[in-house]
Amino acid sequence: MRILLINDIGAATGGAELQMLSLRQGLRARGHDVRLFSSNLIPVEKSEFLADYSCFGTNTRLQVLSQTANPSAYLKLRRILQDFQPDVVHVRIFMGQLSPLILPLLQNVPCIYQMAMYRAICPKGTKTLPDGSPCQSRAGIACLRHSCMTPQSWAVLMLQRQLWLHWGSAFDSLVALSHGMKAKLEAEGISPVEVVYNGVPARPMRPPLSTPPTVAFAGRLVPEKGVGFLLQAFAPVAAQLPQARLVIAGQGPQEVALRILADELGILANVTWLGHVGREEMERHFDGAWVQVVPSLWEEPFGNVTTEAMMRGTAVIACAVGAQPEIVNDGKTGFLVAPNDVEALTAGLLRLLQNQNLAEQMGQAGHQRAITYFSEDRRTENFLAIYEELRAKYQYQLGWT
């Protein structure tokens, strides 16, 4: 089968990009001719461009315009479709660089839209307000009223939204990352939606746990990731278990404020700040973790760090928002807590850090759950089934024309 993957970014700089690159690899390993089309933007310096085709991309002020109308993407995709003639097109993220101008070109080819963000119902893609709380309003004048964007960017993104609504019928199949995401999309008229979970590479269980009892966190240091909440919950743990350690992998605009908070809480000596590290290095640091915390305060569509931790064999404590209740089996592979419930998070941490056997049992259960539901192979096979169904549907329709 000839399969064209489309995504705004073609470098391994984020979760969505890693998913598309690993999907390409998995499909090629199964004998399919798979190519990736993206913009030429590389948002992280020195990252390698890995797509097969590219068009204009930018993260300057011009992006406000190009994400709404990118003629370069239209012209390049038209040529690709003529030359490659894919059996199926799989689009993931496209309204940050490639723009809705590509949609008319997809009207006559089997096409799937995998929604990794909420751009279909929210111009920002997060479905949250500036204070981080969930947005309950429909996209439109409410985006301006809630100060989600400037009047200038609002006008342009409303045009983008109108183009998406006008041409969105080009997609024959809609896919969400979780059932929680599916529910939010369908509540605003985006339906029907299938669910395919992200996949993580299969790996063996990490070595048996040893001291000191260690907590891990991975993610950007931004308010919605809840790192401040984690630090506040870890402080009473360190008071009871002075040997406990917290390892934080990631960087972001909150880093200085978080270091100050750790100092004020008296836990600076218990915290290791790794900064931005590659996947392999992070796994080496996290192999000794007794528990990984995912304290996100917003309803993330999925949560790759959770499934990565489970695949490693690490127990997880996560906030019960977004897709986390679908991923973490509460009481079996870890614990779910309410966002900003410091006492509940502290209690969960103490239960695991004071009971090595429990941490081992939950980690092993998480590893098995990840192998069963969240592996790259399972994700790839799920998409292949959708591709085959779409292609068969098109072939049947052509037989009647």
C-alpha cells in the first residue's frame, strides 16, 4: 500500500512528530511504501529534518498568516499526490504550518484525520483558558472575550476556522487519541470519531528497584504541567523520608520560579534538575525511579510520558484528567489523584516510597498493561485496519460509478 503521512513538523522534536516517524517506520517494516510530508520548519535547533517532502514553514510572526493560508503547502502537496498517488493519506497536525488550503486536494483520496490537539474545536488547540482552566465555550467571539488571543490573531484564526469547517469533509475518518478526547470532540459536533492510542516502543522491564526511593517527572516546566503542585506534595515526603529523591527532566519558562519554590520548601538538596535530555539518557536516569508523577492540570488528549513510564515498569501517580484515567489502572498500576490535591499526592507518594514491594508490583502491572494496550505495534496495526477499511470503501464506491 502507498501511504502518505502529513504533519506540520518533520523533525523528532515533539510527541506528535515522534509518533508519525515511528508510524512510518512500523509501516515500512510491514512492506508498505510510506512517505512523510511536512513544513521545513525545525523548531529545535540542530534537530535533523526527517520528512520525505517539505514546504515552507515558519515560527515568526508570519506564522499567523501561513497557518491559515500556506500556498507553498498546497502546491507541494498537489505535486506529491500526482507523482506518488497514495492509496491512503493520514493527516495528523496541519493547522499550525500547512494550513487548511491542503484540504481541497484531499477530496478524492481516502483520508484520515488523527486529531492530536483540539484544533478542530479550538483555535489554540488546547481547549483551555489563559488561567489553565477548561474552556466551556464554543470557538468564536468567546476566544476574544476570554483574552485567549489578540484581536489581530483572532481575526486570522477565525478565517482559518471557517476554512476548516468548509473543507473538513475531505476527511473520511476521524481519529482521537483517547475516549476522553473523543467525548469532547463529539460534544461539539465532530463525529463520528474512532480512538487509537499513541504507541510507545516496547522494552524490557527496568532493573529491580534499589535505594534511594526516587520520584521522577518528565515534561515542560510550564504551569499546566503541575510541577509546582508536585514540589509542594514532595516536601512532606522529604520531611518523613530525608533520603527520598525527585528527578526532574525538562526545561521551560517556569524553571527559575520552580527552583526558588524548591528552595523555599527546603527540598532543593533532594531535587535533581536534568534539563532537556534525550529519550535514551532520560530512560537511564529513570530506570531507578520507584514512581513517576504526571501532575498535569489540564485535560491532555493523551499522555505519552505515562505510557512510557509504564512500559519501563514504573508505577505512576497521575492527575485524573484528560486521558489519564484510561491509561492508569487506579490501585493496580498506580494511583489517580485530583488536580492540586496536595494531600492526596503526598499520601500516594508515601505509600509507594515506603513500600518497595508495592512499587515493584505496580510497575510490573503497568509494564504488562503497556505491552497489551499501548505498544507501537498495536498502534500501527490499528491504523492499518483503518487504512484497509477506507481503501476498500473507496474501491467499492468506484465500482458503482
